[in-house]
Amino acid sequence: MGIIGQIILGVLMIAGGILLLKNNYQVSNNMRISFAEQHLGSGGSYLAWKVLSILLILAGFTVMFGFYDNVLAFILSPLTNILNPDK
């Protein structure tokens, strides 16, 4: 993906996250997450949608600025160390 594609995809992800964060009340009332409601109690869907929207915004910034591969390598490093211990 070229630099223009990264910028466009990042901006779209950030815009989607901001819209989700702005309309969180409507989204959480219409699209409940049963796992969150069961384990986080009443209002769990509201919290889960907030967290997902903030993660989407952060992921959009990493894609837009081009260091998403470094972030993914850091997050998945325990799994890669298990699979390839000699590195």
C-alpha cells in the first residue's frame, strides 16, 4: 500500500472511530454486545463500544503515520518468540 493509500485508510478509520464515539449512545442501545453485558454488568455495551471506538482511532493513526507494522510486531512478539525461540 502506498503512502496515499495509508493516509486515506487512516483518515477513514479515524473518521469512523470519531463517528462511533460521537454516536455511542445510539449504537450501544441498538447493537448490544451480550458478552460485555454479561461480564461487565449493566452498561457493558456502552463501555465496550467506547473502548472499541478509541482503539479504532488509535489504529487509524498508526496506519496513517505508517508504523502499524512495528506496533503489530510489538503486540505479537510473545507469540513469535514462542514459535521461533532461536531468534
